[in-house]
Amino acid sequence: MTFAQFVAVVRKRWFLILIPFLLACGSVGTWSMLTTPLYTATASSYFSMQGGGTANELYQGANYTQQQLGSFAELATKPIVLDAVIDDLDLDTTSGELARSVSADVMAESVIIDLSATSASPQLAADLANAIALRLGVVVKDLSPVVDGQPTIDVVTVATAVPPRFQSSPDTRRNVLAAGLGGLLLGLVLVVARERLDTRVRGESDLPGGQGVLASVEDLRDARQNPILPLQSRTPRAQVRAEAFRRLRTNLRFIDVDHPPRVIVMTSAVAGEGKSSTAVNLARVLVQDGHRVVLVDGDLRRPSVAAYAGLEGSVGLTDVLAGSLDLETALRRWQHDRLQVLPSGSLPPNPSELLGSDAMASLMGQLRDTFDFVILDTPPLLPVIDAAVAGVLADGVVMVVRHGHTTRPQLEHAADSLRSVDARLLGFVFNRTPRPSPWRRKQQDYYEQDGRRSDVPRSDEDFSGELSGEAGSRG
């Protein structure tokens, strides 16, 4: 993954980074605020060797004292010191419990020990540190060698503990910062892992290279129940959806301005992507533009065009290819003189061979000469090779991709199937894409400001007005 790809992934899945960050900061911050604050006070004791009249004796005494500092520091947490501290301060605890809140640190290259005590009370923390320093001095003097009736080690408190103003723990700022950094790292790991493991197609960056998105059709609840575009509808959401198919019509025209594709195969990588409904709606918007269009159901395994159109599909394409029915008789007029439908007919045992036959090539040529556009619905590419075979006879193939459903490997394998037979892939149609966020809907607001306004081309109104014609009559 390159740095640019990493940045793109972070921008796409930023919420996976934000959620762990907020959870970590919030939970640690809450814990820090609910935890009882503790205060630490420190007193410092200076240890020296008494006596010694010569420089050599003083040097030896200093070395001896420094060597004993580790042992003196250990005494600060022992019952011999802490029991006396408990008696002095009249504490309701034991030396073992008190030792957990006491520490003694030897300062490097010195004969000073810092004695620290921690408590929920700032005053008690200071009293503990001072009492420990006092009692440690007494114990050290008692345990040190005696010369001429005097202990050889002298202890002086050089820094008295005072009640601290600020708590020593929990350190809320440090804890929240550490939790935030940990949350960010966890979020980044989740983002990269999600990107590696989740191969579903969600944007143009997930598509095979060299081809773009011809149109994106929003996922609408009413469209799932009735995927055929209601061109006569004036509801705001229907107008937005209609605009997506008009965009598809326009983009197909501009793929090659001098020689735009006229025979178009509609397919998908796997089933359930919405290829058939896209083919039907594309044919309808092409008729809006004044073109003569024929919609051919080339899915000879699971045909659906006739059902969408409400036509009888028992006779059609296969009968024409078999020579048992002429084309003019097989064609069905659907809602307009310029829109004809050629149903699939009876299902053959060899669909791919039938679609790749000379009879099919001859029929495609005949339809090209008769109509301005030929829209051929075919099966998905991965299960069978039918769409790739039909794509060789067409000007190009449009692949329908269901947002968040098709995976990148599936799409790449489907594109490879087309490349293997030199079929031309015109581009992709994203189907059932999520509704954009409000700040990305400025273009759609054109249709949603007033559901009563008519913002579609006049040809839409003309076509919608003619929908009252007899549906399903023979052409």
C-alpha cells in the first residue's frame, strides 16, 4: 500500500479511527476523574561519617557512607522504621500496608536519600515523609558503629516535606494523551485491516483500472420494490433517480462522440446486482431522447425483462434464432412505438452456443439497421460465459456493480473474462449506492426544493403522456 493509498483509505474510513480515539480518551478520562487523587510529599536526609581528622580518614568515611546508602534506603520501608512512624502519627494501619506508599531513592553520586510518602491527604503525605526521615535517622544512628560513645553515622534532614498542591496520581492529562495515541494507533490498525479484509467495491478507486463510473443509482426503498423507473412520477426522489439514468445515457454518448456505442450489452459480475432493471431503465431514457430502441432479453438462463415489462415471454429470441419465428412477429411494443422488446423465448439447453452463433450475429446486424439503440440484457459474467460471447457482437459492455456487494476479485475476474475475448468494456454503473450526506447533495437539491416543479426535459413529459397507450401489444 502506497502512502497515497493509505491517505485515501484513512479519508474513506476516518470514523474507524475516530471511534477508538474517542472511546479510549473518554473511558480513561472518566476513570481518572473518578479515581481518588493521591498526593506525594518528599523529605531529604543527608548521611555523613563523624570523626576523622585527616584527609584520608575523611575520604574513607565518605566512601563508607556512600556504600551504606542502599542499606539505609531499605531501612525506610522496614517495620523497624515504620512501626515507630505509625505510633508517632497514631495511624490505623500496619507497617506492611504503609510500606506500599513509601519509597526511598538514593541520589546518584551523593549521600542524600529522598524519602517519599503517598496519601489521599496532602497534609498526611507531608507528615509521613517527615516522620520517616526523622525515624530513619534515629534507626541509622542506633545501628551504626559507636566510637567513644558516639555513633559514627550522623543523619540530618536537609529538606522538609510540605503538603503538595497538586496530585501525583492519577495524571489525567498524561493518561488521556497516552489513551488517545493508543486509540489512534488502534484505529489505524483497524482501518488497514478492514481495507485488506473487506474487498467489497464501494467507490471508483476499487474498480479495475482504465474504466470509470458511467452513473450511480441511489438505493431507494421504493426502487427495491419496483425497480422500473416511473418516468411519469413527480416525486423528488424519483426525479433524482431518473437523473442518474439520464446521466448514463449522456455518458454513453460521449464515450466516443464520432461513433457512440449503439449495441450495448448489460451484465454484471454476479447475480443480484440489478443489471436487468438497469437495462430496462436505460432503454426507457433513450426513448425519451427520441430514439428507436429495442430491448433484448439475452439472459437465456434466468430471463426477467418480460416480467419487468409485463409481457408474455414464452416466445422471442430463441425462437427467432431457431428460425421458427420471424423477428417482426417476435418483437413486442411496450408503452411507445419507439420502444420494442424482444423477450427471451423458450429456454435452450445451450445458451452460450446460441448467443455466439452466426444466427445471433445476423440478428444483431438486423436490429442495428432497424433501431437506433440495441440494449441486450445478459447473464452475470462469473457463473457463465454468455455475456462475454454476446459482448463480441456488441459495440461495448456496461457492467452493473452493486455498491457494497460485489467484491474487487469478482469484478477483476469479470473484466478479465471480457478482455480474454476482446470485448470492449465501456464502463461501470454503481447501483444501490448510499444516499449522499446533506452537504454533498447540492446538485440533487435542484429537484427537491419543490416537489411540484417540473425540472425534467420536455421530452420526459411528452413520453410520460403517451404511457397510456396499450402495453404489451405486438409490434
